[in-house]
Amino acid sequence: MKRWLTPTSDHEAAAALAAATGLPAPVAAALLRRGLKGATEIDRFLSPRLSAVEDPVRLPGMEAAVGRLERACCDHAQVVI
């Protein structure tokens, strides 16, 4: 039988964050485990703005991926993403 191992949480911090954000305590605890601590930071994470998103061209391997997609288009190949 498999057992789920869950990281420990600071229940007081999760409860305080839940109260500050209106989120359920388990969600607040999960966000704390991801390193998100403040209401503003959590709002940015849960409701990202397009203006805050990094330029996708800067992602590693993007130049090679674009080249591959261009070749696939020229060859009329199917592409799976």
C-alpha cells in the first residue's frame, strides 16, 4: 500500500494567511510551502498579469524550438505541443 508523504506546515502561519487572503487554510499552507508568504505575492501568483510575464524568447531552448516549428510548418508536418 502506498503512503502519501506530505510536508509539514506552520498551521498558525497558514491560518493567518488564509484569514488575510480569504483562501482556505489548506491552500494557504500549500502556497506557503511554495515559498509565497504575502497576500500581494499570492495574488500575483494566482492572478498573473500579462505585463508581469517574462518574454518567452528568453526561455532556455526557445530559439531551437522556434526553428523546429518553422521547419515543421515548411514541411507541412504535424506538431504536438
